Amino acid sequence: MLKQTFFFVIFLLLFSDSSQAPRDDIPGSRALDNFPLIDGHNDLPFNLYTILQNKIYNFSFDADLSEDPLFGSNCSSCFTDLVRARQGKLGAQFWVAYVSCNPVNYNTTVSRSVEQVDVIRRLIAKYPNDLEFVTTADGIVDAFKEGKIASMIGLEGGHSIDSKMSLLRQYYDMGVRYMTLTHSCNLPWADASPVDDTAPVVNLTEFGKKIVLEMNRLGMMVDLSHVSHGVMVEAIETSKAPVIFSHSSAYSVYAHHRNVQDDVLEKVRENDGVVMVNFYSAFIGQGNVTIDDVVKHINHIANVSGVNHVGIGSDYDGVSSVPKGLEDVSKYPDLFDLLKSSNPDVWTIENLEKLAGRNLHRVFKAVEAVRDQLRAELPDENIIPPEDLENGEEDPGEEDPGEENPGEENPGEENPGEGDGDPQPPEGGSGGAVRVFAHVLSAVVLAAVIISL
Ligand SMILES: [Zn+2]
């Protein structure tokens, strides 16, 4: 009997044609084998700064760090290593250069932002078999074909350019391929999302619009995560290229100012941009949120903007809590499997490839095409006008308990390297000239107030 059963099974295996299997039997995560999963936002570099002060020679990124004393269970904002990224079929990652926009750091904002770019590039170079430094859309696909995780750089927050076109250009030359216009602080030329709970201050000033256009000219993607609703609208109307939201979810599913409202989702469709869904529990819902809640955000954006305009921007390592079922970078396949099994009509393999990476890849290509069209334009030499600086100084700001990237202003928070001081003392930190410089910069840039935790 056993023998008969055995041969019957062999018979079935031989003569059943797997290509005839219903499409729904194919797991959704198969999409991640076909096209690279491009995650729009991972803050590991901020952890490298806060935990290791960017000293990475003893950092074992190619080990499973889930039990590591520094990057494992003791770290509430650590979700990333290469072992789990490979399990998670991560195909490409925007590693984020971020420093807090806290005004007390203005004298070191630019230098530390450059240091974050440096540590990202050194990390990529340290793991040449796993990571490949990429600055073009096609480079993402090429790295994927070589079995490597395409590694790009995103700059989180316009405070890092100190309102200077020259610095924007230099970041591009260093390899930065998107800039989030703001973090949680209002800038002299753009409002951050917390003003949506109060009132706009400046929206996007004329100088802010020039920054957007200079990004178009350079071929740097305009990232509208973190900006206010008014800035989202004005930036989309200004930009000659599609925009991205590197890590933002849907406001109609969960009303948080960091999420994207439906009227903007409709504009993203017209703009041909992409909204990459953030996994941070505090943006996804209330209470014990799960992978199912993330699916709701993805489905909503797919409904309103269309399946051509949704992507993944996990925010791993920039947040302190993630949904059940998406505990770390190994879990992306579960999300794609769940999307397909729960809604197979919408989430075909073809559409899951769009969600995974084809949409961001299309936007990146379009941004490069606009850059090529603008080749004859000269670099913008404008400097920020005095009236913008006055606007900035009037910014009231506001505390916000539901923000990611806790930053150095939070002693006792999950980024132990930060505490109430800077692990990298500013050079000549006790000098009066530095204090005057810091004071002038503070006055000049604005009296922006700490908004994140
Ligand atoms: Zn962020």
C-alpha cells in the first residue's frame, strides 16, 4: 500500500504541469525574486553614529545581530543586519544620512551630515560581496542581477544643506540621490508636518521652490516625507519631475500629520510619483498594530493613487516600535505573501513587483530624464533672502510625542550614544568664536524648535 502510494505521488509529480497551477498559488514574495525590493528608508547609519560613533571596523553587519549586546535585543531601534536582510529578500536600500534638526546642533549639522554620508559609503565598501554603492536607477537593477543589495544614500532633512544651493550640489556629488525637504523642524524656506496640527508658517517659500528646481536640475529626487501638507502640494506643483515620499503612510487610515492625505495621494498619481509606506507603529494605528494594519495603508494608497504609486519605506532603525509580523528586515516576504493571499485580484505578481521596486525605479528614471533635459541650465547661485530668515524666526514649533528619529535631545532614549551631549565634541567647542558662530547660525537659520521626541 505504501509502495502504491509512493508511485501514485511520483505519477502526480511527473504529470502535473505546474505552469497550469492557478496564479493564486504562487506566493506573493515571488515578486521579490523578479525585481529588487527597494526600501526607501533605513536609519541604520544613525545607529552607527549613536552606538559606535561611526567606528565600524568591529561592527559585524554580516552576522545575525538579533542577540548582539549593542545592536540586538537591548536596542529598541535596531532591526537590520545582512543575514536578516538576505532572508527578507531586500534588493535595494536607501541608507539615510540623518542628524537631528535640534537648533543646539546647528554648528555641527553640516559636518555631521557629511560624516553620515561618509559612514554609509564606508559601510558599503566594507561589504563588497553584499552591498554595492549605486547612484543611478539602472545601477539598482545591475546590482540585483549580481546578487548584491543596491545601496543608495538619502539625506533626511533640508537642515543639512544650511539653506545653501552649493551644499545641495555637493551632497549630490557625494552620492545623495534624494533629499527629504525637512525633518521635524520648520526651516526658513519650508514647513514641517507638525504645523498641520496648528497652522502653516511659510509653506514652501520662493527660495524653497528654487531648491526643488535645483534638485530637478541635479537629478536628485524630491522627498516629501516629513513636510507639511501645504509643502507637499506646493512642491508637487513646483517640481518638474515625479516626487517621492521615502517613508510615509496614509492619513485616511490613521490620522497622523506624518501620513499623506488623500488630496495629495491624488496629486501623486498626476505627478507619477510614489508613496513608500512607513512601518512605524505610531504612524500605522493605535494599540498593538500588526502587519494587517500595514496592509490597510498599502491598499488605501493603491486605491487612491493607484498601484503604480505605492512602495515600501520601512523606516527600520529610525523608530522604536514596529508592527507584529514585521519585526525586522527579514519579514518583507511575509508582507508580500499576505497582500497576495488576501487580495489576489489587485496584488498580482506584476503589481507586487511594482510595489516592491518598479514604481520607485520608474520615478528615479524619470528624475534622471528631467536632469538630462535641463542639462543646459546653469547651477542656481541664489542665496536665501532675509525675509525667509525672518519667517523662520517666528516658527512656534511644538513638541510631538509620535515622531521617529528620537535624536540626541533625548537623554535616556534608545540611542545611548547620544545622551545629553555629543559623542563627537565640536572642534574648539569652548571657543567664543564658535559660540558666536553658533549663535549667528541659530539666528540665521531659525529658531526652529525641537519637534521630535
Ligand atoms: Zn523620518
